[in-house]
Amino acid sequence: MSSAPTPQDAGAAASNAARRRGRFMMQVLWPAFLMAIVAEGMVFSLIDPQELTIVGVYLADSREAAYTIGFFVFWLLFACSSGITYLLGQGMQEPSQR
């Protein structure tokens, strides 16, 4: 006999989805954020953003804009790296544990 899903089942499924989302954010986005801070500090302590040119055009009119763009680029790159690591780690578990 198959019974209809109860509101408790729906609540449990939503709770599990929220936990998975939180785990993803903590294991992927947070380390990427921290590494973006480190990379930003290291790169822009050595390079003045107003001296960088891309195809003969200045990167940004203000240093703050270059720092902001650089931070989000670093964050995106580190998030991709952490995300791939997270997915590869999930693939190593037994199928019954997913």
C-alpha cells in the first residue's frame, strides 16, 4: 500500500534541501570567499590597477572599481575550484548515502 505524502514528509524534504544548500555554501562559497580575500591582497599589493591595460584600454578609472572587479573574479574562480572539489567528493560516496 502506498500512502499519500503527509505535510510532515514535505517539511522533512524541505528541511533536507535547506541543509544541502547550507552545506554547499559552507563547503564551497565560504572557502572561495576567504581565498579571494587573500588573492586580492597579494595581487594588488604588487600591482597598481591603474597601470594595468587590457587591449590598450585602462582597466578601470578608479582603483576601487578594479579592486571590486578583481575580488569578484577571484571569488568566481575559487568558487569554481571549490565546487569541482565538492562534486568530486560527493561522487566518492556510496550511492545509497546520497
